[in-house]
Amino acid sequence: MALSKYGRVFNSSCFSWGNDRNYNEIFLKAQETYFNDILVHKGYVYLRDVYEALGFPVTRESCVVGWVYEENNAIGDNYISFSIENIDDKTNPDIEIDFNVDGCIIDRIFEKGL
């Protein structure tokens, strides 16, 4: 399955990667939970923040797209999902991730006064 333009492969180029598939899955699930907690508490998370935490290079787009938490969220999911793509391949320590970003969030953040 092809990754979206925001998708990445968590591999040996990432500083937190290990040569153990189970370790990498546990690490990514912990990071996903952590960023969901930030989303609820702060009200928003930029993709850039997630990229930095996972060891991916920051991109221009990652500085404006992300997630916004709103009680009646008509645009997004109200949660961050790493959507791990190659879940059946338990031998490969590299993991494909495709993020469920809401899109550009700058205007929504300023409208909410966050």
C-alpha cells in the first residue's frame, strides 16, 4: 500500500529505531498515546512535533498540518493515529506509518484562540 505524502517509514535512520519489530511497535504506540494526551490537553498538535519525536526530518508542510481537538469536530477525528501499514510483517523491524492529519490547522488554532 502506498503511503500518503505525510507517511513515513520508521527505520534505522530514526534515532529511536531498534532492530526489533516488537520494540519499535511498543515505542510507536507509546508515542501515539503521548501525542493524543497532548492533543486533548493543548487542543492541537503539529505533524512537525510528531516527526521530530520520531526522528523524521521536518518538512515545510509538517509545520502547518496536524490535528485539532474540538468537542464537535466536524473536520477531523479528534485523535492521532499512526496507522501502521505493514502490521503483518513481523520480521521486518521497519514500520510504515501513515498519519491521519486533519490538514492545515493554523486558521483553526487562531480561530479558537489557542
